[in-house]
Amino acid sequence: MIDLYHAEPVANSVKVLICCFEKGVDFASHYVNLLAFEQHDPAYTAINPDGIVPTLVHDGAVITESSVINEYLDDVFPDPPLKPADPVERARMRIWTKYIDDYFGPHGSRIGWHFLLHPLARKLGEDAMAERIAKIPMADRREKWATIAKQSFTPEQLDESRGYLAEGVRRLEALLRRSEWTAGASYSLSDIATYCVAPALPRLMPERVNAQATPRILEWLAAMNARPAVQKALAMPNKVPETLAAAGL
């Protein structure tokens, strides 16, 4: 029995949803509305004390962190394999996934928090946000929400994140000019990891991600979007629009 606790099909949640659908794994879906702060409810922190998504529960074992969850799924359900058979390509898969997790993803997230969550936090008001922040288990997340609830990230911080995104775009285009997929000849977990950031790039950075500057990224995105597993993942619940509408945004 697999239970998957996830948010809308973007960021880290979409990584695990795509992997589950690629594997054809049956799972019970538990939607966690991040904008309603359901990830900090006691019922959820009893499962994942860090109060973050996604979380996989398999036969009672709790697995957290999206990249770790996907490797776990590939180990437990080996067909079809999502790790390259070639050791060099497998190493490339892990190196690129780590880059996504450490740099590309977090800096894309910072920009997303600024444009999406800062207006929500201001709309909720100082007292309501203080009450919610007090329930956040992880100190770095409390600090991030406190920043968003006030003046948000500074122009310098946002410029820093745009610089990291630009470097990530440069690296991704170079990878894809070398081979069809991010790790080499075969589709793998690093392609799934990249999808947590890449779909937003043409909108966030149209001057850098376009048919002239990054043709391979756009070709790769088209190939990803055509995959049945990706289409199934994108069709999963997404309550963000109605949550924002309820907040008057």
C-alpha cells in the first residue's frame, strides 16, 4: 500500500507524481493545500515532522525528500527503470539532480514565493501570519515565511536568484546539446527532477529561454509534455486558484 501526500502538480510534488505514473504504481493520493497551510497541521506533521511535501508512506515506512522518494520508487519498482544502466550516465543523473535540488530549484522557488506568496501573506495580515508562522516546524521555513510576510526578498536577493536561474539555463542547454536527455541517451530521474523548474522558464526568462537561444530546452520540454506520465501528473488536483480567489487575490 502506497500513500502519497503531495501538493499541486508543480515543484517537488510533480517530481514524485511523474515518477509514480511512469512506474504505473497505484497510490492513494492525499492532497495537501500549501496555501491553506495544511502542511503544518498536526495530522500531517505526525506523518512528516518537517511539515513539507511530498511524503511517501509505503507499507508503514515513511520516505521524505522528493529526490530520495524517486530513487526509492525506482529501487522498489524497477520496471521501467528510471536510472541509466551505464554507470557514467547514472553518475551524471545524480550530479544534475543535486544541482537542481541545491541551486536551480531553490532559486526558482525564491522568485515564485516573491510573486505568489508575498501577496497572499500580506492579504492575510500580520496577526494571522504570525499565528501560522508559529506552527512551522523548521526554523529556515519560519524565517522564509516571516520574510515573505513583511517586505519579501530584497531586489539584490531576487537578482541573485535570476543569476542562478540564468546559469542553470546555460548548463541545461549545454547538457541537452550533448545528448537527448539530461543524463545521456536514456530518460531518467534527472529529467523528472528538471521538470520541477523548467516549465516556468520560458515565462520567467523569455529573453533567455526561447527558440533562438535555447532550442534544445524547448525541444526537451515538448518531449516531456508529450509523455503520458507527465500528462497524468499535471491532471492531478490543484486548489491554488480557488485558494487565491478565496483570499481575494
